[in-house]
Amino acid sequence: MKAEILAALRESEGYVSGQSLCERFGVSRTAIWKAVNQLKQSGYEIEAVQNRGYHIISTPDILSENELKSIRKTEWLGNKIYYEPVMGSTNTKAMELAEKGAPHGTLVVTDKQVCGRGRRGRNWETPEGSAIAMTFLLRPEINPNNASMLTIVAAMAVARGIEDETSLKVGIKWPNDIIINGKKVSGILTEMSAQIDYVNHIVIGIGINVHTASFPEDLQDIATSIYMEMGEKINRAALIERICEYFEAYFDLFLRTEDLTAIAKQYNAYMVNRNQSVRVLDPNDPFEGKARGITARGELLVDTWESRRLVSSGEVSVRGMYGYL
Ligand code: ATP
């Protein structure tokens, strides 16, 4: 009921009477009063004025299930929200929940991710209270060969979401690093459980540096945060909500053709290394060329001095000629 009370208080510009909340939720005034008190204890500033009712003044920067539910605008993403203050990795938790039957659209969120993972066993740092670590659990009826394109769908959603919630110019480094001023603000890790022709489930993990004020030395040259770029702290729950809305919209576009036909052009406009010289770090066959954008299947087009090559994300990293970008 707390999520619904929060939503009701936000809907109204003025005061909401205790009586109207009782009637709306079919509970006693004392139950409402208790719930409001618990919300205050979690950090919400709620004013209670006799004969007028309740009025919400401010929302803390918390990622609880109640907060996320109370601002949710999506149709199916976040239909189930699984929040815990501390988790190993949101992708691992989402995989566990999937095995137990959690539905398509489940959103897994934590405030402190202690074993965040990147691709190929690399680490993803998630300092407590300063980042977003979340995973979308999906059960789409698609060909497993098309699943890796969802990482591009997620990258578009994160880029658009950050842009809407900040005043920052956001770009994407193929396939899915989100970049602000040449540094990485967010990483995405897509994992799948599938049979040859059937997807059991897909988890898309998204890590975003939001309030982070500094990074360990080895990340200082490549990592940044929204706070470091903007000098202000934004509300993390609002950013999650925005990204979920965009993800739903782009996911629908993806499902129509099971590829990126409807998204590629927009993605290419966000691509920071488009028309730049890049090094493709393919473990078997590294090469250099000019990145030209993505195909409708999400592969990177690279023009080398002799031919045009198609790079699929899998095992490959792309770097600039002199560094990360
Ligand atoms: P590559 O471009 O090399 O293929 P990637 O995009 O596959 O990298 P990820 O798996 O998304 O990389 O992320 C892991 C890497 O991101 C780590 O090796 C580290 O360099 C970097 N990293 C780890 N934590 C953070 C963070 N909080 N912010 C930015 N970068 C980070």
C-alpha cells in the first residue's frame, strides 16, 4: 500500500485527506497514518496538516520496491520488482529468479552490488548508494541467434534515459558502452539461457555511475559519472523509470522484425566512434579500419584499406587508435 500512497500523494498538487486515502485503499485512518510514518522513516518528507491531510514535500534518493512501484509508468517492464539493498550481481540474481519461474518483465535492482560482472569475467565496480545496478529479465519468443541484438536495444534505452534526466550529451561506443565526454558512464551485460531454437530467458544487466565522485586509479582515464559531468545529483529511481519506458518502446520495435531495422539509423547517430579509426581486438585476427555504423543485425561495419568487414560483438573489443575511444 505504501507505493500506492506515494503515487496518490504525487498525483495531487495540494493536500490529500486521510479520509480519501482510507476510502481509496479500504483501510483505517490509523493504517494510513502508520504507513505514512514508515515512509517518513525511510526519508520521505511528508507534511501532515490537521483538517487538510498529507502533502509530499520531497523524495529521498532511494531505490526501494515501493519507490520504483510508485513512479512506474511502463506496461510490462517492472511488473515484478525485486529489490534487495545488497546483492552479489543483479544478473546472477535475475538468472536465479528466472529458474524459479519469475515472469517476463521482472526488474531486479540493488543499491550495492558486490560482485558486479562485465564481459569475459571482468569486474564492474558499483560503489554503494552511488550507482544504478539493475537487470531486466526477459522471456521473448525469438530465435536465440537474434538475442545479442537486445544489447543494442538496451544501449539506446540507457542513452535516451540519461539524456532526458540530465542536460548531458550522451553517446554510445559500439556495441553498448554509454559515453559522456569520452568516458564510460554505463556498461551493459546481456546473458542468455537457451536451447538451440528456444530462448528460456535473457537477462540484461545495466550498471550506471550516477553519484560516483571518484574512481579507482585503473578506471580514472576511462570511467565517469553523471555527477562528475553535471555537478549535480539526479534521482536514481526517476532515471530507472525513464530507461524502462524507453526500453519497452525500443523492444517493441525490435520484436516487429526481430532485428534493428527500425533502430539502426538512430543508433548510428549516437555512435561516438562512427567514422573514426578503430582497432578491432579480435583475439584471432586483430585489425584496424574506419568504423561506419551498424547493420540491421547490430554488426559493426569497418572499412579497412582493402575491404569492408562486418564485426559481431561476441568476443571482440573495439578501441580508438590511441586509447579507449
Ligand atoms: P570492451 O570495450 O573492452 O569490450 P566491455 O564494454 O566489454 O569492454 P564491460 O564488460 O562492459 O566491458 O565492462 C567491464 C570493464 O569496464 C572493466 O574491464 C573495466 O575496465 C570497466 N569498468 C569497471 N567498472 C566500471 C565502472 N563503474 N565504470 C566504468 N567502467 C568500469
